[in-house]
Amino acid sequence: MLTYLSRNLAGSRLLIAGTYRDIEVDRAHPLSSALAELRRSSSFSRIPLRGLNADEVQRMMSSVAGRNLSWGLAE
């Protein structure tokens, strides 16, 4: 479906965001060939993300809660 949309909706004002864990996608995985085709498109962007460390989790949780939460809870 992703490759179909990328081929047939080029130039449209449409944003499609997808996520996957790169450690789970090897060459035999169906998403692997779709990603290879999508990379050829000039409108395709890949934004690799990494996990948060305990300090970053603590800051995010405190921000959401509106109060300072313990680092141990975040860990």
C-alpha cells in the first residue's frame, strides 16, 4: 500500500508517517523491498529515532505530569 500511494499520489498534499523497528526488518521482510522502492522517491524522508535514556524519560514524565518525578521511577 505504501508503494502504491507513493507512486499514485505524487504531488498531493498528503503526509503518511509510519514506524517500524529496524532491528526487526531484515532482507526477507516484506517491508524491506517497500522501503527500497520508497527511497528512490524524492518525496520520501526517513527520520531515524532512538530510545530515550532514563534522564530523558524523567524529564518527559515530569513535563507531562507538571511536577518533578523521581529518576528512579523513570529508570
